[in-house]
Amino acid sequence: MSGKFLNIIHGQTARRADIPLLEIADFRQAAVAAVLQNGRIAAFFGHPLPDSQIELIAVLANDASGSLDVARTIAGKNGERYPALTPDCPQAHWFEREIAEQWGLIPEGHPWLKPIRFHAPYQPGRAPAPASAPLPGVTDYFSVKGEEIHEVAVGPVHAGIIEPGHFRFQCHGEQVFYLEIELGYQHRGIERRLRAGPDNKTIHYIETASGDSSIAHATAYCHAIEALSAARIEAGAQVLRGIALELERLANHTGDLGALAGDIGFLPTASYCGRIRGDLLNMTAILCGNRFGRGLVIPGGTAYTPEASAIRELNSRLDTAERDITSAVELLWQTGSVMARLEETGRLSAGDAQALGLVGPPARACGIPRDVRQDFPAGIFRYAQIPVSTWESGDVFARALVRWLEIQRSIAFIREQLPQACGPTGPDEALALEKDALTVALVEGWRGEVCHVALTDANGRIDHYKMVDPSFHNWFGLALAVRKNGISDFPVCNKSFNLSYCGFDL
Amino acid sequence: MFELIKLRKRHGRPVIPDVLGAAVPPPFRGFPLLTEARCPDGCEACVRACPTGAVRKGPLRLDLGACVFCGDCESACPAGAIRFSPGHRLGATRRDSLVVDSSIRASDYAGSAVESRREIRRLFGRSLKLRQVSAGGCNGCEMELSACNNVNFDMSRFGIDFVASPRHADGLVLTGPVSRNMAPALRDAYHSLAEPKIVVAVGACAISGGLFAESPDVDRSFFNDAPVDLHIPGCPTHPLSFIRAVCDFLGRAGGRADDYRTGVIRSR
């Protein structure tokens, strides 16, 4: 992709010393150029060096060639400035706000430099420390001025069982001109709790990054640890992980289609899908005793080996679930009043999705065939391919339809893989990690690409651990999709993305 | 129209009729059975394995309020002194009841840990409206609470509902360890509830801080002025654990009061 970046193979490690250390201008230029040539930013973060300089590391992914490129630069200390990437590379915008907030670096030229999680900087700097940490949501918002413009503020406490976040709409009558999404309420400091690990807490922190994506995050973490320890994973365990990941996708996609139906007041599908989602969670519970798959995926393998009777039970439940989902979901497409609400609502162009580096169903619903299971396959997905599901229209309907296509393909995958899941599983004891190394692990969670980057120190402990939940890429896609829509369509647009607050806030 | 009727017929009546008597099948990890007599001398494998410090020795005890039900202690134990049963009745009104030891059997715990006060039964026994606030939760507990009102569990049959505004609520259901950034909004929501009101803490994070008890990004000062009336452990808390604990608290469990068709409540 770019001669200046180091090309690494997904699932392998690189020595930290081998990662090219570029001058900031070269780093910036190479990263921007790579993103323009069909690349995208998978991760971009800072971490402190012993002399309190901040090193920035960028991981760029090129889906078409399946290549990952890494480079680093030294951007200075807390309070110092570096030229921002964002003006030439919009998808860097939240990454650079994160860097600024965590390390006090100032990305010069960033168009909208604000906190994203509202915490004090991780490292004291030249600027005098504020008396108290910043207050969440207390910040300047983008505003539109005009006689008939009004502002709507929603959250952090919403009208339902949902996580907290703040939405600020600039409206003209019913029409939304602009939406600004302010998060950070769920910030509980997961990444910092992972330093100097792994220890007996690490996997549990990872699983709680976003509860509905426990399997996706745990799998990414395990891939990272296994790459760093060159562990060999039994085929049966790889199969089981794949089944669990697809069950997680099935449960959440089914729940989302039900919730979409609920948001437009179409109760049959809402009720049935809500119930079927529970049946699918119970299938995961058969594997490991937890409806969210907690404790199933562990470094070195899986913690449980299903009995033959459990496999038979899963097979029969899968058949029932397939019939139930099919009847409940196809009703959506057959009902004119439903289609009228889904089509043309919350439309996002493929160009915008590409520029923002969207991942998962929102990207695929704009016709972008981006799917880690195809582009960067790991584990069972190296041997068993799931066709990528796309649709062109970029609206709420497309995001719903892509979910339905993925449901069908996940069911077929699980059915095909279940007989192989009986193989032996089981972790190796105490995995020793390679020293001074970096690895990148990508997993296609149900929301999209889960990216974990692990850096180890000279003792083989975790020096820095970066998690990028798909929501981190996608929240701004929602903000764009609701523009020019009626504000009453916000819930249905929001649900069609169904992004994670806690996965973003960490 | 005909498709709708066909669908209705196909899906039948999915409600769990006896939701208070329903059990969660194994391998669900619920109430832990401790047998200290089996502990090898000086062994602390369970204590070292526990990610949240829920397991203690001398004597062997386990704090359900901190437990994430990962089973790491059970796997680490060489002697089978800790075994998780599928018992889902985990709720308790008093915080210290959540710390269980070898002397407490699952049935004793389930029968006594949730106390139902006359005053609570009188005020909320027929109708309890709850406001859910997530304060740093991972959305696991939140999704399980949503599931409580799906057509399977159908918690509304007991007059228990989640409502959209704290102003409409009799109780606040808290999930998450209380992130520093949600502490002010949580306090506002709590003060918006009219008296008399109850607080229900759901999941290890809310009850004890769980994994995040020591995190500098968490602020649990909320509990200094908001006493918790009901603790419901889990990670995440199972819908049946939640429904059963709340119904026990309201004196709704047992006899005809369970009848979902009539919703009749027996006077006590």
C-alpha cells in the first residue's frame, strides 16, 4: 500500500523495533495517501514512551488486498502540537480527538477538537491541570442559527432501557439539519485496566467492553494473545468460536429487526423477533452456561467442549429458529406500510460511508463489500467462507435487509459447522508472550470490525492495549444518515445502526 | 392480513405460564454450593483465580454481589469445594446476605434472602413502575432487563413495568458500576422519582462495582444517600432472577398470585 509503512500479516506479530519510525510529516502524508487509495484506518492511537514523549501508531487496513500496514511517529509531549490528519482524512476525526484527550497532544487543524469521553489526560503536561476532570456533556455544540431553527437535546437518560448518550439536534421544523452525538457517559477505563496484564481479570474486562459483543471481543483478544505466544489452537475450538460468533450475530440481528419493527409500531415482528432472540441466546447458553457467551472463549482455545447431545439439541433448535425467524421477518418485506417507513429513510451515500471508514452492516448496506471474515479471515473463517451480504441503497431498509441476508448465511454456516464442533478443545497453560512485539487482531463482530492492537514490553507483559469497537467508526455515520430526515425518524435510523455506547466509551 | 393470522398461529402462545416456578437449565452458573470441608490445607487457588475478589478464605465464602459467575474459582479448585448450581434465585434485600458460606444451602438462601415488607407489599404489590438507568453498564444486564418484558417472560403480567420517565416511576433499577460521567445524571434521575421509592441494584457492577470497583473512572458516592432495597446478582443478571427477586420482594410469589391469566393477587 505504502512503501513507508510496514506490511504485517494478520494473525502474526511484528517486532516493535521493526515498525518504521517516520517523521510526522511523512507519517501524515503516507497515511492520508493510503486511505485515499482504498485504505482505511483500523486503529490510530497514542501511547507514552519512557521519556513521556507520545508515540502515535497507525494501523491501516486495505480490504481489497487483505493487507495491514503499520507505522509510528513521535508527535511530542502533552501540550505540544502536531499537524492533524483529519482535514485530509475525515475518518481520523474521532481517533485524533481521542489522542488529544488521552495524551494532551493538539492535532493542529482538527476542525472539531473536543473531548470524546470526558476524562482528565492520562499524563500530566505543561498546561496546568484543571481543578477537576471535565464534566460530561458540558461542551460547545455545533449550532445552527436562524429564525425558525430550534434545538432538541436528548439524553443522557433516555426513555427506555438503553445506555446513556447525549444527542443534540439542530432542526428546522421537523427536519434535522444537523445531529451531534456526545458520548463518554459509559467510560469506565477498560483499556488502562489492561496494562501490565494479562492477569486473571483481563479476559473479563474484554468481555464487558460491550456485553452484546462478548464473543467478538473475547475472540479478538484471544487471537492477539495467541499470535503473541505462537499458540496452536485445536480445530474443534476454532469451530466452536466461529459458531459462537455467528450465534451472537444471529441473536443480535434478529433482535435488531424486531426492534426496528417495534420502532415503527409493527408489533407482530417486534414481539416474535424479541422472543426468538431469547431462544438464540439460550443456544449460546447451552454451549457455556451464559446467554452472552461469557467464559466460552479463552486464550488457547475454549473453556467448554459440547457433548454430542448438546450438538443434537442445537441442531434441532436451529431448525426451529430458522422457521420462526423466516416467517417473522419476511412479513416485514410483504407489508407495504412497513416498507414505506424503511425505504428512503436515513440514506447514507457510499462515498460518505467510504470516507468515514464505516464498517459492518452500515457499510455493506451502502454496497461496500467490507467484511473481516472475507478480507482478513482468521480461525475457522480461513476454511469456511461466508458470502458477504451487501445492498446498494444505503437506507434503513438496506441495513435491515443486510441483517436478514446475514442471518440466513450465519444459520447455514452454523448448520455446516456443528458436526465438527465436537473436537477436542482446551487451553494450554500459561501462555508466554513475545517481548517487545505488536500484533493486530480483527474479528467481524455482528456490528462490524472489532480491532484489537496489543503491544508488549521487554518483559512480555502488555504495555498498551487498544480496542476499537465498530461503534467507534460508525457513530458518525448515524449522525450523517439522519440529516434531512424528520426528527421522528431518528429512532428508526438509530436502531438500524444499533451502535454500542459502552463499546465506544470503554 | 391472512399472513398475520397465519404467523400468529405458527408462533402460538410463547409465554412461560409459570414464570415464577420456571428453572434455568444447566450448565447455567447460578447459586454456588460451597463445601469448605473439601478444601486442601492452605489452598487459596479459588481466591487467586477470582477476578473480582468475591471469593475469600477463612472461612470459605463467596460474595454473590461481586461474583461475575465466570466459574474460574470452580475450575481452579482441585477438590470441588466450589460448585455452581443452576439456581437462579440470587436476589437479596440485605447486602450482607449476599455473602454465602458452606452452611448456606441453595433452598435456604432462595427462601429467605429476599424479605418482603408489609409496607412494600401495600404500596407496590399490585403495581410497580420502574425506571432503568445504566451507569457504565456493558449492556448485558440492560438487554436482560429488556427481555423481562418480552412475550416469553412477560413480567407485565404482575403489574411490573419499565417506564420512560423517572417521574412516572416507583423505583430505580440501576445497572453498571456508576461511571464518574454518569454519576450526576443518575443522581438527578433518582431525585426525580417521587417518594416513596425503591432502588434495585442489578448485576455485579451495580451491587459492588464488580470488575470496576477500583477504577478511578467510577464514582460510587451515589449509594451514600440512596440506600439499595433489593440486590439481584448476575453477570449479566438472568431475566428469571430479576422477575423472581422482584416478585418475592412484592410478596407476589406462590399460589394463585402467579396466575398470568387473571393477575389476581391474594391478600395477605
